[in-house]
Amino acid sequence: MGVNIERLRDLLYEITAISSTPVGCTRLSYSREDKKVREILDREFERLNLEVKVDKLGNIRAKYNPYNLKTPSIMTGSHIDTVRNGGEFDGLLGVVAGLEVINTIDQSGIELKYPIELAIFAEEEGSNFGVTMLGSKYMTNRIDLDYLKQIYNYQNKSAYDMLKEAGYMDNKDYFIHRDDVKCMIELHIEQGPVLDLEGYSVGVVDRIAGMNTIKVNLIGQSNHAGTTPMKIRKDPMVAAGEMIYRLSKIYKKYNLKNNVITVGKIRARPNNSNVIAASVEFFIDIRDVDYDAQKTALEKVEELYGDIINKYNIEGEFKEIGYSDIVITSDFVKNAVINTAEQLGIRYKIMNSGAVHDNAMLNGIVDHGMIFVPSIGGISHDPRENTDFKDIELGTNLLLNTILNINKRS
Ligand code: GLV
Ligand code: MN
Ligand code: MN
């Protein structure tokens, strides 16, 4: 059985047309654009007769259960939020592919043993508060409402207050449990170059990288840029410059071959060209698929922070605001995907994910795994993000048939 790729593409492009920026896609969770996308999805949910639940974080669970089964569901889905000026496929592809799978099954009249549930996790990208996978962390009990009071967006609004304003806080909770979800299979673009370079149409994910997100604030002494001699300055911008440069050398210095460290967000205060900064705040994103390497990298980052504070004789704050473990996907899902790919004659590559995913948050709760499709040129989190619809069709057919095989088998 195969999906209707035109229908999938039309829905994807209907949604990508909604963006707050003219370049790339910008759809932050809880924004006006997010609301508009949810209206389109509601239309689809209604058409397919899905039972829809929305929780306190704005996570959506939409269940296809025409036979009123009491069995746990096979879950699929992803996220609809983006980074600022992101691409068209990250997250959204898994959502429209999940809907297309339900559409195809609905039209086929095939009998199910398990309901199919589409999950749309809120705030996966961390674009509002700098913390990734907020919705899936909440749905899997990794964070609580108190934590939401301690993370802020750039307008200094807490996640908790934003959710209250968005009207979600009065909703019930719908945590993910083993007794209501049998497994979760997420289709996603690879976001890296491996499949494209090696000529595969699909990847089967083995490990998903772990991640530490650190917020650093270096605090110096603000003063006049023209009158303050260089020798007596306490300039946190210079300290930040050295620290960021040395962060980029950690993998080499300590021989951590897959480790990646990024500072992608920075803000000086007061942020005037003729004022020595009072403080510089930036976020450090540390990732690895190896447990020891991730631990070493984190230790070395903290050591470097201590060094910088001493060297420049400044004050500072170093706070871990987000964390996710390195995760190995479940054999149950990996084997189901691999067996289905072999049955369909699809060449696949078993590979790791350097990006983090909501799917990883289900680890230890239910069986979970992912299917990747290639990102052309390995570009993602950028308006140039692109994937061939032929690969999307293969990947979505693999998702569909994996779900059908699990449905048949167990
Ligand atoms: C999420 O997309 C991430 O890997 O940062
Ligand atoms: Mn994503
Ligand atoms: Mn992303």
C-alpha cells in the first residue's frame, strides 16, 4: 500500500506558507502563526474523525480509532514549530506524513488492532526559551510546571505565563504511558549530510545525541567606549570572545571526535556601539552520541568558564537550563523498520542522529525509533533546507508499512 504524495505535499506547502518572516519559515510555538497552523490541522482532524486532546503545554494527541479499540496506540508525528528563519521540512514533515499515513489507512478500510495516534509536540526547537523539546519533556514527566516558571523568553516572560496567556494552562494533562502507547515511530529529515552523500533514500536511527544547554552570563563593567583606557577595562565582550573561540577547540584538545559545541545565541547589555558592555549572555549547546565524551565536554566547558572568569577578573553566571540524555532507540522499532524496508526493497542506512528529537524523550517509557530521509546538501535549520519528494514518498511509505506490519504482527 502506498501514500498519496501530492496530498502530503499540498498540506505541507499550505502550512509552510504561514510564517512570520519572508525568508524561510518562522513559526514559534504559541505565536499567531502557530495558531493558524493548528486551525489547518483541526480541519484535517475533523475530516478524519480523530479524537483530539491538547494538554497544558499545547501538545496535541490526535487519535484515529474508528473501531473504538481499547488497545494502546501506535504513535507517530513530530513538531510544527521552527527555528527562526528555518526550513520547510524540519518537524512538519513528520506531522504531515503521519496524517498522510492515517489518510491512506482510512481510505483503504484496512482493519486495525491498534489505534494510530498523531503526536504534535509543542516547542521542540526551543526558539522561545532556549530549551529544546519542552512539550515532549513535559509529556514524559521530565519537567514540571515549576520548571516552566524558571525559563524565560527575550521579553522576560516565563514559559508558565506564556502558556497561561495562550490559554493552555486550564487543559488537562495527557502524559505518555506504556499502557496507552505501544510505540512511537517518527519520520524526520536527517538534517545532516550522510544519506545525501552516500546515496541512501532512508536512514534507520540507532542513537540520538544527548544535549546540554548552558546559559552563561559574563558580567563586567560598563563604561564610555571613548574615555576608558584599555588597560583598566573589565570588558565581558572580550572575555566572551575568547571563551567562544576556546569552546570551538574543545573537541580537538580532548580528542572528542564526534563532539560538537555551538554558541548560536548571544546578547550584550546594554548593546550600544559606544558603550563597553555591562554583561554578555550566551547559550552553549553541547552534543555527542558517546556518554563519556559528552561528560568530558561538559566538564571542560565548565573548567573553561572558571578560567575566563579568573583571567578577566569578572563576575559571571553559569547555569544548565536544558538537558537530554544520549538515547539508543528500541530494537522493537528498529527491527520493524528494517524488516519492512527489506520487504519493500528499500536500501537503508543504520545511523546516529546529531540533532535531538522528541522521539528520544519517550525512551524508558515506550518503544520508540525514527526513520530519516535525506537533507539535500546536509543543510537544515536554514531556509535552504530541502528534501526530494521521491525520498519523502519512500520514507512515508516505509512509515506506513512499518505501522501496518506492527499492526499485523503483534
Ligand atoms: C532540534 O531541532 C535540535 O536538534 O536542535
Ligand atoms: Mn525537528
Ligand atoms: Mn530543528
